[in-house]
Amino acid sequence: MLLVAAATLPEGAEEPYVYAAASSLAQRLQIEINGGGLAWCPVTSLRELLNAEQENERIIFRRIGYAESALRHALTDYPLARPELLAWLAALPTDEAAAYGMADVVAYTFADLAAEHGEDEYITKTARTWAHNDLADLAFIALSRTCLHPRVGARVRQALYEWSRAPGTSQTLKLTIARVCEPLGQTYLSVALTRLKHLATHSNSSVAGEVIAAVRNLADQDHRQEVLTAVLGWCAEHSQESLTDRERKRRRKVGGMLFLELARPVAPSGLPQILDKRDAANPTSCLPRARDKVVFAVQRGL
């Protein structure tokens, strides 16, 4: 337990932090320890036990990869204990790690190890819990590091899709999904835009602002034409989807705001950049409502 705790925590973690984490793991595994806490192993013997060195009351692993291999060994060779180990890892960022300002680093470890072992349910469940507790940065770490993973990525992306379409999804989780769609869109642009579209459909002003920021960033990263085509589709008055009037109005509003944002930059020619390039959008080929927005933007000099 002590070795697993030390290997899990960031290099340089203070010894009291390691002991607190190991104690919480022992409690989760229902392992009895002699004495009060981890008294069976004096602090002075900790570095020898872990094959580590002590530097200013911190534990330092000098052997490259030693800590990571120890933790992966525990998860691989003790499959019956794996659920409890992952649950312990998921709890650390809001427990001992938070107290020592290392929550983000431990969240990275949890996400990577859970993905390696195909535990997508742990990832999505933990990310949803973190978001529910307004821990947006931790939820972002868990989802952004796993949404492209070869083993669990497809199921994490499916969870993002379901959450983006559910009106009851928490505000923090919606904002997190919008942020996750930026790294997701670098590999799966249409997948990211679909989730952003559904977020726009069920948005308030805060979520709409995050959606707009994410779409603009994707457009600025060599995806302008694809993004513009998708945004024009959001502006359509009708679609094959079954939406309420309110939902359709929200989506069209966000789409219109996004189009005007994309049309704002002006090229040296005096035309909006989206009409000035070789692959520029052709207003006459746009949907009727979207075509009106293109003409309006040109007339206003946006």
C-alpha cells in the first residue's frame, strides 16, 4: 500500500501526504494495520522501503519509470483489487491531493490508468461526479485525456454525445464538454461539431458563450470551411431532428451569432475573410436563411 501510494503521487510529494494516501487505501481495501495508522513502518525507513531518496523531506524516485511501473504492476497483477484501486485514485484528487495542491496531477494518473485498463465507466462516472461538484478542471482532464484513447475513446465520445443532448445535464458538465470538443475536434472534427451543436440546442448564455469560443478556435485551426458549413446548418429553419420550437430557436440563435463571429474578420480586399479566400463560401449556395445572414454580414462590412 505504501509503495502504491508513493508511486501514485507526484514526484516530490511530502512524506505525510504519502502516509495519508496509503492509509486511505488501506481503509478502502479493509486492511487492518498494526498501531494507529501506518506506525508499522517508521518515516525514517520509508525511502529504503521504496528504493527512493529523501530530499528536503520529499520522496524522490531516481530510477526512471520505477514509480509508474510499480503502480501499473499493482493494477495488472491484482485484478480483483482493481475496482477499489481505481475508486481510490478517483477519490484522491478531492481528498489528500487537494489538500496538498496536487489534484490535477493525480487526475492525470487516474485518467491514464483507467483508460489503459478499459475502464470507461469509471472515467465517465468520475468525470460526471467531479463536474457535479463544480470541479470543472478535473472533469476536463479526465475527459480530454481519454476521448481519443484507442481503447476507451469511442465510449467516452458516446458519453459526451449523450450528455450534450440531455437537457438535464449539469451546467458545469456542459461547459466542460464544450472545452473537451476543442482537442477532440483536432482528430474528429465532425464528432466535436455534433456535440457542440447539441450543446447549443440546450444552452443558456454561459454555455452558448463556451460553444462559440470552442467553434471559433476550431475554425482558427485550419478548419474554417468545415466549421462554416456546420454553422450554416445550425441556422436552418427546419431539419430532420425532432426539436421543440424553443430548442430550434436556441440552436439557430447560437448559429447566427457564430456566423457573425466568423464573418467579422475583414481581408485586405475589404471583403469578409470567409468570402475572400479561394475556398470561400458562396452565398448563393447557402440555405435561404443562412444566405440572408451572409448578405447581411457583407452589407454591414463585418
